[in-house]
Amino acid sequence: MRKMIALLITALISLPATAQEVGFTSQVTRVYPFGDGSFVITLEASSPSCTSTDNYYYVKVGENGVTQEGLQLMFSAALAGLASEKQVTVVFDSSSSSCYINRLFISK
């Protein structure tokens, strides 16, 4: 039993990390929805951790753990941040040049 647990722990530790989550705060300058339901936001400042050449941060179902409900909630929050000119904090996957967001909230 101990050998099995040790083997399982060794296997889990040796798995490569896929998402490298990074948080970044700035003002939303654009919310750009696509026909498939996904959307992009651009921020006033660009995170040095996002390698996107166009400063786009993507939100898409199935990417970085995002569900349909999560996408809709983040879309609403992004629009509210844009409309109120408040800063938002996004948490995104810096291991992809698409900088897929999986959390977004409005700062006071």
C-alpha cells in the first residue's frame, strides 16, 4: 500500500505544469465578443507576463477551466468594468500567448 501511494505521489509530482496563472490589474479598454461566444478584452496597461502581441486576453469555454456560465459572468464583469472605468483584475494563463483568463473581478 505504501509503495502504491509513493508511486502515485511520484507520478503526480512529475506531471508537467500546464497553466501558469498570473494576476494583473488595469482598466479595460475594449470588450470584443466573437460569434462562437468567446471574447477578448484589452487592457490599458499590458502585463509583462502576457506574450500576446496585440495585448489581447481571451476568454473561451474549455480554456483554462472556463465553463459557459463562467464565461457569461466574466463577460458581464468586463462590460461593467469598461462602462464604469474601474480597474479589473484578471487571472490568466501566461504559458499561452492567448493569455486565457479564468477569473476576472472589478476593483474598487
